[in-house]
Amino acid sequence: MKIIKYITLALVLLNLPSIGLFTYGGGVGAMLSYATIFMLVVYYALEKKTTPNWWIIIIALLYFMIGALQYEGAPMAFIMELIKYFIFVIGGYELAKNTSTLELFVFFLIGALSIGVEAMSFTNDYGRYAGFYLNANVAGFICIYGYSIIYGLKSSTLKLLGQFVFTLMGLLTFSRTFIVIWVLLNLISLKVSIKNVRIFGIAFLIFSTLLFIDQVVGLNNPRFEQLKSLVSDDQKVSSEEISEDSRTETWAQFYDQIFEAPIIGSGYGTFSGKINSMGVHNSYLMIIGEAGIIPFLLFLVYMARLFFKSFMHFKKAPYLIMMTISLAVFLLANHNFFTFYYMTFAAMWIQYQIYKIDNEEEELEEEKLIEA
């Protein structure tokens, strides 16, 4: 059973179907995509059945069904996306329930290391690296989510390893969202233990490693030049350069379309680049833009619930609020919550960890009442 579990986790968390598509073409990509679904079905069939994830099922059902009302693409493509996603949600939730913090850390660590391998072996003129995830901003999410996980580990050695690897690999994506969340998470970590201030010392070693990589392979990235200028207090870098290609400018191009159809949206694929050439790069705006206000509000309630519950359990599991923040903020810069399965998996994993802690506390309260 563990072999099936780890193969399925690799397919989902290491983005192997997309790698197959990019490297070997549509045939291999489709084969790995269907292999992912097949392995999830096998895993679900063999694993003990528990309560399904009604939150995600209802949100997804509303999103797909309302979005389908004005869908203008190929019907068969939509139906296959729908079927595959619901198989993933049902089977993937059971997988998430049986995935430990350490196992999740290992898979995200492997995914993050692929960014470094690409930077050292397959340099490009673009100067941003994504490893298995093909998109640098998505790779930034993997690194910051993995970084959050380390605060749930017991081993100090693994924590230090994770801090170094996830930070360095995250910087190689040159994602501004990654840097902002990284600073925020480290400030939160000081509440957990003042000893976590060491990361700001480790940051010097990490930046030195980044400079070494730049010397060896030539990162050729304007954002890295801006970062070096900021560190050296070079006045040549302006705020306009740093905020260039801002996500807010992209979002603004879709506001009018949202206001034109706020109730049922503009149809599946219109905000995620499936119908139009450009996506909104924001999962919240994608949901309201494609399927209207109802699934949007329900999704906001879902994310707010994760945030509130993880905040309430901060003392027992501080990593949950960090993971929730990482997910919630990255969804502001990415419109693939229903497409990139590892993002949905990340949300479901947080959700189940919260559920487990709630149950443990309820059982403890019941035991106290019995003893009284």
C-alpha cells in the first residue's frame, strides 16, 4: 500500500504529468495524467473509506456547473476536467489524510531541489527557474509551502536543512510573492521561538550561495540585479523597477468583465486562459469571474475558516497558520486552484490537520467530563 501511496504522491506533488507533457509531448503527458487518476482510484479502492471533503466538493460543483452555463470550449474537454477533478478530490482527500508532515516535507523538498538542478544544469535567458513546476511563480509556492512545513517537524537538523533549501530554491524562482511571505513567516516564527531569529543569519549564507551560483552559471535575471543593488544600497534601483509587471495591473484588466456578470460569471475558462489568451493570475477573481458570486463567497468562507481554525491552534501547531497564509496569498497570484492538483491537495491537507486537532480536543473535553 505504501508503494501505491508514494507513487501517487509523486505524480501529484512533483507535477510529473506536466513534466511529461513538456519534455516528451502530449502522449506521455496524457498517459501520466490518466495514471495519476488511475492511481488515486486504486488507492481509494484499497484504503479505508472515511468522510469525503464536502467543502471542496460543493465549492467545485458550484464552480464547474455554473461556469458550464456559458462555456464555449469543447464539451468533452470540460467533462474530462470535471470527472478527473472530482476523482482527485475524493481519492486525494483520503491520500491527504494518510500523509504525515514528514512525508509531505520530503516530497516538497524533492520538488524544491529540482529548481536548483535546473538553475545549475539548464540555464536560460529568462533567468527564473521552476524545476518540475515549469512556472517560476508556482515553484515559489512549492518552496514557501515547504518552508511552512518545517515548523511542524521535530528534528532540528531537518528544520535547518529545510530553511536553507526552501529559501535558496525559492530565491532562484525570483518570485516577489515568495520573498514577501518568507519575511512574514519568519516574523511569525519569532512568536514560536526567539531562536528562530537565526534564519536571518542563515540568510547571509543563502545569499552568498546565490551569488556563487550566479558566478558559476550566470543567473541573468533583472530581479536578482535589483536584489543585489538593494543589498548594496545602490540608488540605481527605483520603486518603479521593483514593481514592474505587477499582478495588480493584470487583475485590473478583468474588473469590468467581473462587474458585467457578477451573478453567474462569464463562463468556465474565460479567466484562466483556457478560452482567452491571458489568465487573471488570481484564483479568487477567477472563481467570481467564471462562475459568479455564490462559489466565490463560499470559497472565501472556506479560506477564512482555514485561517481562523489554524490561528486558534497556533500554540499546538503553528505551522498550520503559516501554511494557510502561504496558500491564501499565493492564490492571489495564481489562477490554477482547480487545475494544479497539488494546490487543492495543500488545502485539503491543512483542513484535515485542523479536523484532527479539533477531534483530539473534543475527546479530551469528554474525558474530563467523564472523570468529573
